[in-house]
Amino acid sequence: MTIHGDHPFLPPESERSPVRRLRGRLPSPVGLWTTVYDGKRAGLTVSSMLVADGEPGAVIGLIDPDSDLWETLRQARTAVVSLLGEGHQQLADAFGYVAPAPGGPFRMIEWTDTAWGPAPVGVSAWAGCTLVSTDPPEAGWALLVQLEIVHVELSPDETPALIHRRGRYFSL
């Protein structure tokens, strides 16, 4: 067996999408969107998102149309959007489907059941939200999903925020 220094599944640089490489150079927050419908929990790590202030406030994110999250969110019409912090890298990878989570990612930490879905215990902030449209527009290969913010929980901001850039996590 030979061990190579390169990633075995990474395409050569000449074959990589320049748009994806541009997006990867933007530092992004690491959020976790969770929901529940008919007893079935679903969640997805979402870095392509922003929060818009206003009355009401909104969270806008790019969501994979084939994800379990979208299927369940469409039915539930409510979600919890959490901001992950330092120490949540394994959780983010598990919900991003890039790392194993024996028994499922919901077994990795404690959760609080809310009116909008499961909220992870120990995050610095989370918002309870309602889905604006079950038929959102497409943006690239994703859906441009808009949630209306109904409730916000803020903890003391003592944990550094988790950000993602060029395939790596950093704390800020």
C-alpha cells in the first residue's frame, strides 16, 4: 500500500468548479438547521446562510433539495437555526454527511424540544423559525429557502464562533 499526500477523491485542480472554489474562499458561519415532523427529526449543516434584520427578521439559506432536512422542513414548516461554536466541528461534519455518526447525529449531544424543532444544548444562539414558502426558487444547485424568525435565544457570547473556509474550520 502507498500513502499519498493528496486527497484520493479530490479531482485535479483543472477539473474543479471555479464557482465552488470562489465560494470556498469566503469565510462562512457554521449553522445547523433542524426540524421535526411526525416524530422524524432531520438536520443539516448550513454555511451558505445569512440573517436579515427587520420586522419580521429572516434567515435565508441555500439548502440541498435532496436533503432529508428539506423533505422534513417542507412538511413541518418550522425549524431551529443554531449557530455552532468552537468544539462543534464533529457535530457539523456529522450533519453535513461527511463524518460518521453511529446511531445518527442527534445522539451526539443533548437537545431541547421546542415549538420549532430540536435545539442543540450548549450553542451560543438559536432561532425558532417558520418556513415562508414550500416552493422556494432555485439558486445554483440549491434551493433559496427563507425562514421567518419568530423567536431568538441568546446565551452569553463566550464561545468563539465556528467558521468554515476552504474546507477547514476556524474559530473566531
